[in-house]
Amino acid sequence: MQLAIDGGKPVFEKPANVLPWPPVFPEVIKKLKEIYLSRKWSFYGPREVEFNRRFAEYTGAAGCALMANGTVTLEMAMLALGIGPGDEVIVPAHTWIATGESVVYRGATPVIVDIENDTLCMDPERFEEAITPKTKAVIPVHLFGSMADMDRILPIARKHGIAVIEDCAHAHGGEWDGRHVGTLGDVGSFSFQQSKTMSSGEGGACITSNEELNETLGRLSHIGYQYAAKQGQAGTPPPTGLICRNYRVTEFQAELLLAQLDRLKADTLLRAKNAEFIRARLNTIPGVRVQAPGRKATLQSYYKFVIMIDPAVLRPGLTRQNVLEALSAEGIPVGIGWSGVMYRQKLWSIPANMYRIASSENAERIVQNELLTSDLNWLMLSEEETELYCQAFEKVLAAYSR
């Protein structure tokens, strides 16, 4: 069958019915107007208070602290846990730059370790090998919605007295053995940036099962004001012993998040259902493998759908880029994720003497040569279009394989 890139008929003869992201809900427009007219746009507004309460309830956490973005949430988590200059924090080799750079913002040193070959999340063995007397925390990233192996990471961390900060920027709605991600470690950090499964344009949140830690996180992001206040009454700012910041969100952002929280479970289940259908099909293609879910994932979020193609199965002279271009011609615009592993990304600005690479072999190989990604809304197609998605991969790989 002739490929579309060579003049054949594309699998998607008309554009797929992909839901624009982030989604727009007409009923939210009215609520945003109400906020505008109320003149209560920030500072312990009722919607911020409500979101903190409801997101904590949804995740099963003791508390939630909304913040300005998913980078400061990581930084504030480390500040609340007492991590600073002279300390080391272990992070995975493949993640967005914010995971490592937030460590540097605290004056600590990111120690980079390799990822697993299947989940693409932090390898627990490499984590343990990288521990030194200076190690104070580990940040396992639930990458693209898959989940780091918390059943192995947590005991290692406890044995060495290391704090665990879960980077859940890609994993809203995900569950590990029935528990929502972010509630297994000391702190869970979420991002609500433009492309995330829950979005307020920018925004973030920390959740924790420790009420005292939740109070500290809230104070840190609200210039020290008492955080457990009710009905939006901030009270007085008692001393905390910490230099606090102003990382508040607006009521407009909180309203956007409340609307999406109502839909999070249904959207997560839909993406998981379609992802499993696609996984079963694509994993039968020689040389193709789909990112594995967390080993005890009872519900996976799927921020991206990730496919890896072994270059050895392609005809001589062909690369991942050829596959990407052929799929695009068939009607599926896939990408390669970020421009490289964390410390090779174009926006990574940390000098080499301020971080340490302990291991990164899997990450380097997979990211540079194998990885392809589809955005989350491609997992929200109809059954008919999900079938076409599979057919496009099957068509291109049949033509390009040896």
C-alpha cells in the first residue's frame, strides 16, 4: 500500500476529530464573568479555597496548596523539607528541565540517574547506587503519565532517610495500587500549565498527607499568612522561620481548575481505555514498543502516548525522522518529546559543575533515537478514529521495516 508521503491515500482522509486542548466549557465563561464582577480576584478567594479542599479530597491527601506553577511547587517542596546548599537531590535523566533546575534554585546539586527501559521512569537501582551522605531527597517523575516504581523507591528512601517528592506534572488522576499519585511520598507536585491534563494556563499545586507540612507549604507560597484559614480569611502572618514567597494563583485560574476536576475521572478513564487498545495493537509490530504503565498502576493518566521504535528494524537509510514524517502525512502529527534528555535540552542553562550525571545510558539511547509521542487528545478519539490511528502506524511500519 503506497504511503501518503509518496502520493498514496492517507489513512485519515479528513482531519481527525481531535478535541482542542485545553478544552473550553461554555458554562465556565459565566463563572469567570462572575469573578470579574466580584472584584475578588485573588488572595484566599473562595474558589482557591474550594479547589484546595476538593483536590485534597479527590487525591486522598491531607491538604493541597495551589501555587503559581509546577516549577515553584518543586522548589517550595524542597524548601519546606529543609533542602538547601550543600545537599544533593536525585532526579531522573529524562524529564522536563524544571525538575533539575528547581534543585539548583535551592542551592542544592541535582544528581542525574538513568531511567527504566520500559516505563521511562527513574530506575530504582540507579537511584540507590547514586546515594551519598549528601543526598537529602529524590524526585521520581511519573513521566508522560506512567509511574515510577514507588514500591521500590520508597523503601530505599526510608532506609537512607531521604525525602521523596513525587513530580506528578504529567499524572493528574493517576493511581498506584489504588492510591492517587502524589500521596505516596512526602509531597506531590503538580503542574497546571497550558498542555497538561488539567490546565489553568499556568499553575501548580503541592499535596501532602502531612497536615503540618501542608500548612508550611501554604505559608511559603502566601508570604507567610496562616494557611489553614477558613472562608478566605487569611488572619495574621505569624513567624515561620522561613523566608516566604508570593506564589498565589488568581480566582480565574482556580475556577478553570474546578471545572476540569469535575471531568478528570471520566477523561482519565477514556484515555486509559483507548491507550490500552492502541498498546495491544502496536506492541505486535516488530521493533515497536509502547511505554509501559507503572507496574502497580490501577489507573494511568496519559499526558502523552509514547511509542519507541527500534532503529534496527528500519530499512537502511531510514530513521525515526522518516517515520515521523510519514505518520504526519497519514494524518497523525507525532513529535519526539523534548529536544533531548534533561541536561541536553535547549533551555537547560545549568553549568556542568553544578550537577552530576551518575547514569543515563537508557535515557540517551531512547530519547535520541527511538521515542515518538502523541498528545493526550489523540487518546480521546472515537473508536473508529482510534482504529485509524493504529492503522496508520501499521501502514508506515510495514513499508519502512526491513
